Amino acid sequence: MTTDVDGVLARMHGVDAGLPPGDGVAVFNRVYAAVTAEVARRLAAGHFADPEAAGDLAVRFAGRYLAAVADDAAGRRPPACWRPLLRMRAHPDIRPLQFALAGINAHVGHDLALAVLDTCRATGRELPGLEADFDRVGEALTQIEAEVRELLMPGPDLLEAADPLTHLVGSWSLARARDAAWAAARLLWALRGADEAYDECVSRLDAAVGLVGRLLLTPTGGGRQSSGSSTGAISS
């Protein structure tokens, strides 16, 4: 399964090669490539309780992001959670950190819960059996997110307490998003077989996460400084 994760990573590098450095999707893509590389490293090192299921989860998780990018490029309508980033990706007054967090919000807030259910269906696992490795994937996300905030947050000479970016980045928490993703996965697991209720919950989740994404992408000014060099410093 590590080979499959490496294949996903290669696809992310392909996305990056086709985009200008300051593009909002490119900013998130570099962040996510770093996360995926870290997951691949941990899979190879045996850090997961169920490596087969964890690798499957990583591939299916990434596949949802890559499908959204492909849908947008082909003129198809991507999920609501991804539309803010895809539509605002070239806005000159949105800062790189906002693009990164908006992508993480869409991917963790919406895609992660669905990828967990996809993995359960594909591998025959029960949901409780994936919780430990769900947490381990989350640890990799948390590690990279901390690096992203450090690299992309403007220095103290540029960022004042009254700067809107201060309030935006302080209002969103990856830890809370991860907790919400697991809660959503549990709810959807309980609703499997009840197609109408299941589909409605997925639709509502998508819309709610998209709303948060639009808020995270509120233009704050100064959006293009350091968008290329800083994200390039994240190892992938």
C-alpha cells in the first residue's frame, strides 16, 4: 500500500507542476504533499496498527481532493467544501496561510469522514477498528499544520493584533476539525443503509464546511508576499 501512497504523491507533484506558485490550490497542494510524504514514511516505518487499512485510508482520502481538482479543471461541479478555494485561488488579497487553512478545512472537515467510510466498505473493517489509525493520520496532519502556520504567518512587523488575519487563523482549529470529522464518520456509519438520511447528512456536511471555507478566505490584503518561497520550504 505504500506504493499506492507514493503514486498519490506523484499525482500531487503533477498538480503542483501545472500551477503558478502563488495559486491558492498550489499553496494547499504543497502542504498536502508534505502530509502525504509523512504518512508514507510512517507507513514504511510500521507506525500504524493496521497498515493495510491505514494505507487505503490515505489513498482514498487524497483521492477525494484530487477528484475535486480534476472536476474543476474539467468544468464539472466540485463539492461545495472545495468551491471557495477553487474560486478564490487567484485573489490578490488572500494570504497564503488562508489558502492553506481553507484547503485543510475542506479536506479534513468533509473528505476525511467520507474517506473513513470508503475504507470501511472497501476493506471490510468496522469503524471502531480504524480509530487508532485515524488518530495517527491526524497526528501527521497536526505536525505539518504547525509547520505551515510558522512558515506562512507574517512576521510581527507585518501582523498586528488588529489585523483580520489574526482573527481568521485563530478562529479555526485542526484539532476541533478532526474531532468533528470522527463524529461525522460515526454518524454516517450509524446511518449506513438509510440512504436518504445518509445522503442528506453528507450534503449538509459539505455545505457547512464550504461556509467555513468562505469565511477563512475573507480577503485581508497582502496576499502574494512569500506565497512561493515559504510553501516551498515545507518538505515533501
